[in-house]
Amino acid sequence: MKFIHVADLHIGRYLKDISLLEDQEDALRQLIQIINEESPDALVIAGDVYDRSVPREDAVRIYNGFLTRLAELGINVLLITGNHDSSERVQVLNSLLETHGLLIQGHPEDPLKKVSIRDESGEVSFYFLPYRDSFALREIYGLNETKDDSVLYDEILRKSVVDDGNRKVLIFHGFVTPGVKEDMETSDSERLLTVGGTDFIKAEVFDNFDYVALGHLHKPQWVRKGRIRYSGSLMKYSFSEANHRKSISVVEMDKDGNVEVRERSITPKRDLVILKGSFTDLMNSPGDSHAKDFVRAVLTDTEEIQDPLERLRVRYPNIIELQREMDLKEEGASFAALERMEARDIRSLFQEFYLLENGDEPSDAMVRIIDETIQEMGVTSDETYKA
């Protein structure tokens, strides 16, 4: 079984005030070309088709044209909605589209919707789990007493997954991690998920699946090697993604459910880059390097430059941001100072502040008053300060 796994198209997105529709249309053309070259059994789209719940008319036009092209190819398309999408808008006419092989699921079903696709080794069962916050999921599945999010998803899957001997794939949009959130690489363009206060699901919840096709995080990455994967977004949507290598995941599954993944690169029409150097060096960089790209410039000059942004715009018409390295260092030093302060206990912070303001140490009586006040607040005097 071969299928292509993509996610986070975000059709209709802007970068600052610049529309990315032309760039997105080009990326979707590359995806269609890869589908033609790979001839997969299915295309899996794991949510965030649109960038907003009420998409622009031209974004809808791009999406409709993309679906039409997929229908002409005769490929099975398995699509769920993400946290950016309006379920109703994305899945409109889904019963009609199913006759053309386009299976679009905007609402979680009880049990989960399942579609089976056959290859020479038997059937692979694809389960659809579109994004819904945990409060809505508790209502849908009658699990209102379940407080822990990982337990909630575990119960949903127990109710839905059939032990029929088939190989199993889950299509899901959400935050999955092998341990804690910090185990995964996130980016600034990913909207915060509110899932019952924890906003992530533990990887072991999905142990019954041979492969989990995830959407939400924008960098291609494994949660669990060979089993649980984010395909990443087709394009870079923030400067925190400047070093990402955008791709689509070509998944090949053998008769035992073992998976191999190949990445096929997507070449951006206009890249998103961070350029660092002196004003003179950036202005005199050779050739047309980055002339069309979206640019964040970081100036290393220590002296003031007159009107640097507009002057750099002559060289880089799509410059988006301008920063000075010295300002970034000052911000980093301020942050480090805050971290050091947070590590101090409250009593010593008060004593240091009193000495700074008055020139001498506070009296024992004054320190006792501070200790009593702190105790009334429900903390101890040696507890560290949190801003």
C-alpha cells in the first residue's frame, strides 16, 4: 500500500499583509505532479485545509480547483478538518464528492468513520479523527467523567477500532508527543490548541495503529519513528520555519504493517529567509540572491543607519522584518535576568530591594512582617518568585 501524507495547507494565508495564494497554488501544482509520478493508492490530508474558518472567495476557488484536479486523477482522497477549518464549509457536498473518491470528514463520528482500501496483501483500514476540542469530544462520545485528555482519546479509540486483522491507519489533527510538549519542534505559525488544559496527547494512545498521519505541527518530524508522523506544512508560514525543509511524505506499507517513508521536496515559489550581516554587506550581496524571497534582515551594525528598511527594500522588495543584533542581545540579556530573578527566593528579593532603596538592611521586625505576609498569601518565604 502506498499513500501520500500531507497536512496544513492553510489556503488563503497571509504573511504580514502579503497574500500567499499564488505561492500556495504553485505548491499544490507540485503536489499534483508528485501524485502523478508516484501513482499512490490514496492521498491523506490531515487537516487545516484553509487558514481561517471563513475563507476568502479566492481561497475557496483554489481549494475547489485542487479537488477537481484530484477527482480527475481518480485517486482516493481521505481528508479531515483541522483547528483552522470550519467543518461545515470544508465538507459541504461531501456525500456527492464521495462518488468521485473524495472522502471528507469534518465531524468525529461515534464510532469513528472508517474506510478500507485493498491492496495485494489485503485491506488497510483508515480511521478519520477530525479536530475537536476535548469538551466537544466528551459530549460526542459520552465520556464526561474522563478528565485526562490522553485517557479520553484512548477511550474514543477503544470504542471505534475493530480488531479485524487489517492493517490500520489513523488520520488525526492535534498535538501528539512521546513525552512532554518540548519533545516536539513547534513554530510560531501554529495556533494554540486548547485541549482540556493539557493540549497534547501521549503517543502510546495510538499503539494499535500501524501508522498515524498527523497534522498541526509545521515541521516534518516523527513522534515515533516508523509509526507516528507529522508531514508538516507545504510552505513556510513564519520565520521560525525558515530552516524547515518542506516536503510531502510518501508512505509505503508492507503486508505486516511496517512502514517506510520517503520525503519529496516542495520548492517554494518565494522562499522565506533570515539574512544577517552589516547593512553594506546586505546591500552588496551578489546577483539576484533572495531578490524575490520573503526576508527578515538582522543588521550587525552598531552605529545608526538612516532609513535602513526602505533602502534595503530596493534590494529585497519582499523584506518583511528588520531587526538589529544589538537589540536582540539586549532582549536576551533581559530575559536571562528575569530567569535569574525567578530563581531567587522572595525574602532575599525583598532584602535586596530594601537595600537598594534605603541604603541599609531591613530590620528583623520588618523581615518578620514580610514572612507573615507571604504566609498569608499561601506560600513560604523561601519559595521562588514567579513573574
